[in-house]
Amino acid sequence: MTVLALETSCDETSVALLTDGTVRANVVASQIRLHAEYGGVVPELAAREHLRNLIPVARAAFQQAGATPADVDLVAATRGPGLPTALWIGLKAAQALAFALGRPLYGVHHHEAHLYSPWLSGQPPRTDFQAFQPHVSLIVSGGHTLLVHVTAELQHRLLGSTLDDAAGECFDKTGKLLGLPYPAGPWIDRLAEGGNPTAYTLPRPLQEHPGDDFSFSGLKTAVRYLVRDHPELLRDEVARRDLCASVQASIVEVLVTKTVRAALRLGVGLVTASGGVVCNRALRSQLQQACQAAGLQLRLADPAFCTDNAAMVAVLAERLHRHGHPPTDLDANIEPDWSLDRSHA
């Protein structure tokens, strides 16, 4: 079975083809340079770029896969959550394709697709659901920080989410305070490598709180006051590296502590992690160390599948189809605020 998937939930236009669990193509057109000028994603510009990029990206995906539209058995697209105008482009294009090809359509949940990206590995990437077992999954990106208890394929419940700023948002906002380009996460990762993570005492919001929710606005505020009271830090390259390392250490410690604690409390033997922030090298390393110390297995999404991509959308659609979930109506609307606990029906 071959799945054609489209992803346009934010600022990446992506098209993928997946055949019997193997990724034959996963083409992504990023809009980072376009939005960097504004310090964040501008929804109207994102939608225009999706319109401009979708057909060329789709053509490139079919060429990479050596396939034609006639080979497609199932069409999938991100239905939500995400930017409404961006979601609309991908879902309506997928509905038109499904109608024209006479194929079923699956509109999938963006965060749930991230849940299944750690199960892609190898070259060429393929799914490995024979190793699937109950686990706790961390999904961490620019807009969301979520902890999910996955009890079986397509069965999960939300344990906790961000109460204010998500981890990736905190990286970007603190980076802006430090004069770093958008998106700031990769810049902080690189600068932190040469810094001292204990140079500045910064808060670890909700780390000791017994619940599974996250909050990073207090950390951002602490950095704001530190820079306000000590503006010379921005002119000292060593101090700026130390501050980047300290900010990163705070975010990573909270994410790792709460994830491992939830896994041990629930008695699962596996932790997975996905989302754009999981590209951060310190997070990957410290999750590995903490899970090893706690006797937990760890599956990290490959960096190629951490950021928004259509391959993970295809994987989820294929699993939904194989488990007998009904297709999405061809006149269904987008779900910009779709809850992760909501039924697929």
C-alpha cells in the first residue's frame, strides 16, 4: 500500500510517499528565511508560500520515489492543530487529490503524527512496529510541550502540556533577548557547546511539581531581567555563551526530569521523544543518560523527522487504515485546536 501525505500545519511544506512502511520520498520546503525577518511565523505569508511550494514539492516527491499518482492507494494530510490558513492549503489539496484519484483520505492529528516519528529508522527509513510497547512520549516543539502515555498503537492519553510558553518558544524568546537570529534554538545549541551551564542560576519551572505540566515563561522572564540589569553580558562573547548554556541546561533538565519521572511512575519500560526541539544535542544526550540510569529504553526521532514533515503523517495514516479506522469525509474542515485526546472519527 502506498500513502501520499501532505503536511502544511505551520511553515514547512512537505510531501511524502510511504509504501508498506518504507519512506520512498520525504521532501520538505522550509520557510525559515522568509519568517526570520519578522522574528516568527507570519500566518498569511506561510499560507502564500504553501500555495507556491506545494505543487513543486509534490512533483519532487513523486520523482524521488519513482512513482506516479496512479500508484497512490491512500491520501493523507494534517488536519490540525496548526495555523488555520496553512492547514487549509494542505487539507483541501489532499481532499481534491483523493476525490480525483478515487482514494480514501485520512486527515490526521499533527501531534499524534509526531508520536509515531520515533518508529522510523534506517536507510531507507522504515517503520518498526514489531518493537512497539507501552511508553511515555515527549513531544516538544516551538508551539507545544506535551507528555503522552501511549498504552497501545493509536491508544494514548495526554498527561501534561505547557501552561504558557512551550520549550521551543522559550528558546526563541530568550534567544531574541540575547540578540540571536530566529529561530534561536539551533543558535543556542551551538553557542552553549562552548559555555558553562552553571554560570548563571536560572529557575527550573515546575520541575519539582508532582504534575506533568510544563511552564517556561518564568525562565524567559528571569533572562529578561538578567539582561536588563546586566546589559554588558550581550557584549561579552564568553558571558553570552555561558548564558546560552545556562538557559539550555534549565530547559533540558526540566524536560528530562519530568519525562523520566512520568515513565517510572507509570511503570513503562520505554520513553520516546519527537518534535523540533529534540534536534537539540544536549536534550538527546541527557535523555539518553537519564533513561540508561533509570533502566529505561529510549527511542529518539531521527533529526530528519523531528521537525514538521509529511513522512510522519503518512505513517500515522497507514496505521489508522490498517487498524480499521474510518477515512475522513472529503468535505471535512480543518481542526486548528484539535485536542490530542479527541477521537479520530
